[in-house]
Amino acid sequence: MPALTGRIDAPTNTYAEVLRTPGAWKFYLAAAPARIGIAMTGLGIVWLVHGSTGSYAAAGSVTGGFAVAEAVAGPQVARLIDRFGQTRMLPVTLLAHAAAVALLISLTVTGAPLAALVATGVLAGGSLPQIGAQTAARWSQALRDTPLLSAAFALEALSVGIAFMVGPGLVGIVSSASSPVAGSVLATSLLLAGGFLLAVQRGTAPPPRSPGQHQSSKRLLHKRFVGLVGTNIGVGLFFGSMQVSVTAFAVSRGTPGLAGPLYSITSLVSLFAGLVYGARRWRTAPETQFVIAFVWLTVSCVPLIAAHSPLAAAVALALPGLAIAPFQTLSAVLTESSVDSAVLTQAFTWLNSGGAAGIALGSAFAGWIVDGHSAQYGFAVALGAALTATMMAVAVKFSDT
């Protein structure tokens, strides 16, 4: 994002300063296993159900129910967390999720009907603890109104990116080398371990809100926050369409084995961009940076439409990665400054739900387009998603908080 260069302060120890915040490194590292477990869970269910039924359609149905339930129920669970506090609610949700996964494993290996598997997948998704939203709320509690908060959210985005690079590969290795059940067991074990380690970090948890305070503060439906959720839906549409389009591109070129490596290029570049972005203190207003990030994301989609070789696609896929991590950080920064602290966990969870809904819609729509045309048309869908998100970012910039 070249328009921002030259307008920065560049301390070399920003991340060290963030992690020196009292209690910060403890809750940050405690959540690490849980992040990886969450990144493994969806694919673990695919391995589990397909391994027992032999049907990808059945696996997709259960995973779809899981994802929809997570998107719908997540904000409602977060509302309870804001009301009663993380230290009380997190153990409850962890145990509920573990029980749902255990039931899903039991029903799957005993050959239960698909409807029962889908219903249990819904229970597992609805009870999935939103660890990222809860650690983001802790960062806000510790660093609110300080210039270090942006770097803290960049660290959070970095850790999530790493988890989603490590988790899917790990669950694939474990499930294929051992048994389809093993991947889900490991995913849930990591989530429980990290979640309980986070729950016992009481000193950094945001305080519970009184009923009156909670009710008076529950104002998420204002223009700026709705715009922020809209941008997350747009980015989800982008990622969903890219998953399908990159796979279709690799298959159509006779190189299906390159689908995974090609898709990972954007994530790798995003990790690097996020690390660099978070290490700097930017003088440009966050709202302006937000728009610039989305303009770059939109422009960077154009070369993908013209790419006709794996090498050209690899280069083109690196470009969007420069915008993804800054977007994630800025989305958290703008959300934190736009909503009352009494509903902050709900707000962060709504962003996650918007992204998840966008991915589901983007995958379905791009799949339909690619089946009828080609991978380039799928990349055009990604371009349209990025353009839509850019318009939402402009609306955020000019909205009142």
C-alpha cells in the first residue's frame, strides 16, 4: 500500500512493548493452542464424516450446518460473555462444544442417519468458543486509547493467520496417518487446553457488565458498525470465491496438485504484510488506511483475470495478500473505537460471522459461475466482492460513529 509510506513513525520494538503489557503474553500464548484447534475443526469434521460414510456430500452437509450455526449462534453466545464475563462463560462453552463433538464422533462411527449428524454438527458449531473475539476484547481492555492497540490487533491477526496455515495441514496429516476420528479429537483437545488456559487468566479479562449497563450499551446497529460488518462479508465473499477459483484454475491447467500451494501464496504474503504493518505506527487516519487497503485489494484482483499460467497466477495471487492483514487489523481498530466496551465481544464476533457467511456465499456462487464458464469468471466474482467491500469501506470512512 504505497500511499502510506513516508507517513509513519517506525519504532523497532512495538511488538515487544505490546507483549510487555501486564498479563499480555500469558493470555496471548494461552490462546495459541485454541486458535489452532479452531482452525482444524471444520476440516476435521470433513475427515470424520467422509471417513465413516464415504460421502463428500454428507461431509459437506454436516460441515455446512456447523458453519451456519457458528455464524448465527456466535454473536448470541458473545452477548452472554459480555454480560457474565469470560471466566464464567468460556468454560461452559468449551464443555458444551466438547460434548457436541464427542456426540458427533459417536453418531458418525455408529452409522447414525445423516439428519442426526447434521443436527449434531449444528450443536458443535453453535457452541464453538469465539477465542479470537475474546482475546481481542482483552487487548482492548489492556490497551484502550493507546497507540499500541493497533499493533496488538496486528499480532492477533498474525496468530490467526498462522493457525489457519498450520491447522488444516495438521488435521490432514493426523487424520490420514492415524484415523479420521483422530483429527477431530486432536482439534477439540487443543481447543480445550487453550480455552481453559485462557479462562484462568482472570486479571486480563474484561469485567462482566451489570444488566442495566449491558442493556443501555447494546447499540450495534449504527451505520459505522454495519459498514464494518459489510466489509467483512465482502472479504468473506472474496475468500470463498478464491477458494473455488484457484482450485478450478489449477485443475483446468492439468496441475491439480498446485491448487493448495497457489492458494497459500496469498496467506503467506498476508502474514508478512501484517507483521510489517503492525510494527509501524501510522499517522494516516485508520479510516483512510481502511479505504486504501480495499482499493489495493480491488486493483490487485485484475491481474488474476488475465493470468493464464501457474507462474502468472502465483505472482498475481501474491498481490491481494498485501491488503488482507492490514484490513484485519484496521477492522478491529475501527470496531473497538466505534462500539461501547460493554458489547465489544459481540461486535468482534459479528465481524467473524460476517466473514464466515461471506465465505459460504462466495464459494457457492463462484462454484456455480465456474461450472458454467471458467476459473477467470470466478476471479471476476472475487473482483466484484472486493469492489463491493471497497464501497462499504468508503461508507465507513464517511459515517458517524
